[in-house]
Amino acid sequence: MAILLPQQSYALAASVGKSYYENLAGGTNASITVNNFGPFPVDLVVTRVDAPVITYLIPAGNSLTLSVDLLLVAALLTTPSGASTGTIQIATADF
């Protein structure tokens, strides 16, 4: 069964990061959707079990959806160029 977590809004100042999902008990399969409404890009930082940390740059006015196996942490990090706003939503596949 999939669990759709509540959509969260973010408003992050320049060079600020915040974690929006953590599962430190072994990870779970998940889908992450980020909408960047701000005038500056935002980085989605994904940490998975036994895998390198991956960072996706989401340009201003764009969105990204991805499926991830064994997700541990999903976080957003703004670039030094400026603040960003938008939404993030995560759906997990807990069985």
C-alpha cells in the first residue's frame, strides 16, 4: 500500500537547507515531487541505502518527480544565488 504524505510548502532563504523526509530504519521505496515556484533554483538532495548522495538541481519555475528505492533522507537546499519557494510531496511504498 502506498502512503501519500501531506504536501509541504517551503520558503527557504539563500544557502539554507531543510530535511523534509527521514527514514533511518532501513529506507523505503518512495516517489518525490518538488515544485519550485521561486525565482532561483533549488537542489533536491536524496540519500539512499548503500548508494551515494545524489543532488538534483531544479531550475526556477520547474518541477521534478522521481522514484527512489530505499530512500533514507529527502532534503532541499537553496543555492547561494537566492531564496526559493514551492512545494514538496512524498509518497512511500510501505507494505
